[in-house]
Amino acid sequence: MKKISLHGSRILIGEAAANIREHLPSSRVVVITDSNVRRRYGELCNAYPTIEIEPGEPHKTLATIDHITSELVRLEADRKTFVLGVGGGIVCDVAGFAASIFMRGLPFGFVSTTLLSQVDASVGGKNGVNYKGYKNMLGVFAQPQLVICDLQSLTTLPQSEFVAGFAEIVKAAMIANASLFDYVEENAEKALQKDLPTLEHLVYEAVKIKADIVAVDEREQGERRKLNLGHTFAHAIEKNTALTHGEAVSVGLCKASQLSVVLGLMSVGEQKRVENILQRLTLPTAVDVPNSALCAAMRKDKKKSGDDIHVVLPVGIGRCEVREMALAALGYLMAVNRAEVIL
């Protein structure tokens, strides 16, 4: 097991969910999980009062928060109650959000059961829900006290759900660690076969990158914006397609890399490395959505300021920069890339 600390949050990578009782800071616990995860972790969930939500992105809404809040009231939760989210990214997001606003804040933590949530949603203190189809429009910054990344849980995931998490690992490597990118290229097949030592290394290194960035910019005023690499495009893609978050991030990383080529920040060879590794990890690298539809969705993005938006662009592999661009200019560059730069 490996440990990372972040603003009072203990992140345990490789710890088993069955050992949760050794780490809980309170004897009064309420579990939040979805119906699918509850079938897999019934013994853990049934040990505590459990609030069950419906699985899937369509249920990451205020209606779900209302359901959770009603159940917390019914269970007579108080400020010493510890809320434990057990599941993937959606469970972590809604459990953290509900805990953060109930009675002005309850302590909470996660047992993270998907690769995507282990390297992204469960770490960093962002909790929220979607609003009218727009990603994470409502939310808070609040750190979990505890995160358990149960690597064994990854072996039971459907392959399509499992591979979605690799997009966030590739993203982390592109932001700050060229050596990690090399490691992904060298070990892609072992990772796809769910080799646990390989997965432990990938999860640890990706979480460490995120934790190091969040440690200096918890509320996304500067450095933390880099963690949105690919996400300006990904959230717009999710709005306009049926792709999952991880799949949309994969396409978003390709689009960001292509724009970096257009702007002279990245070589075609490096852009091809990004595309090739995502394809090897069986992730999509392109989607047929009109630029006009993507730009319309971007106008509702949290990173927008007036007619400008913060866009993260890779500067080679292992480094990136944040640029504030006019939405009109971004739309033009996307059109130029689609029409003239066949990548």
C-alpha cells in the first residue's frame, strides 16, 4: 500500500475496502453508494445505514442530492456523522457534495472503486453535480478526510468502464511527467490486462501529480487549471454525444494536442504519440460533432470568463500551459485544424 497526504486528506493506494473499519475516524457512519456497487460491496454497505442512489451520469443531479439529504434527515445524521461514498466518480461527486452542504459540512471520505475515480474524482476536493446537462455546474471545494483506492476492485470492472480511467492517467503524464508517459507506452498491454503492480504504479503516479498541483492551488486560481487539460473539449463533447467522461477526455486530449500543433507548441510527432497511446488503450481519439455545437457548449463552461475561456494546451509531452483565449478565436482555430491540418 502507498500513501499520499493532501490538505488533511489521507489517500491510500492499494488498500482493501474490507479494511475500511481500521481507517474510519468516527463510529457513526452513513454509506452512500449506487445500486450496482451495492451488489458488489454488500457486506461493507450493510454494516452501516446506507443511502442508495441510481447509477449513471443522468442521476448526477440536484434531484439525487435532494434524495440523499432527505435520507440524512431521516437517519438523524448530525455533525459527527461520517459520510462514506463507496463507488465510482459519480458516487464520489454526489456524496462529497451532499456531505459538504448538509448542516454546513459533515466529514466524509471515499472507497473509490473505478480507475477513473481513483485518479480523478475522489482526489482533490472538487464535489458537485451537473445542471441542465452542463458538467459540474454546481459544486464546492471540500477535501475528503480519507480516500481508499481498492485496486482489486478494478479487476471486476467491465472493460469499457475500466479503460476510461486511462485517459486521466495519460492526461496527468502530459501535464507534468514525461517519464510516466513513457511508462504507459511501455506497459500499456500489462495495464489493459489489469496487472496489479502496473496499476498501482500508474494510480500512485497520477494521484501524486494531481496532489502536488492541488497542494499549491486548491481552489483553481492558477496552477490547478492545468488539470483541465482536454476537459474544455471533453465537457462540450459529453454535452453533444453519448461518450462517457473518460472517453470524452481522450478525444479532448487529442483536440488539445492538435491545437498545440497548429499554434507551434507541440510537434506532429508528439501529437501522434498522444493519439497512438490512447488508441492502444482502446480509447476514442475523434468524434464527429460540429464545431458550432462544441463552441455553444463551451459558452456554458465554468472556465469561461465573459467572451474568453481558459484553455490548457500541451507544450510537448510532460508540460503544458494555460491560455486565455477568445471563444471566437478558439472556434476559428478548431475550424482551421479540421479543414487544413489533417491529423
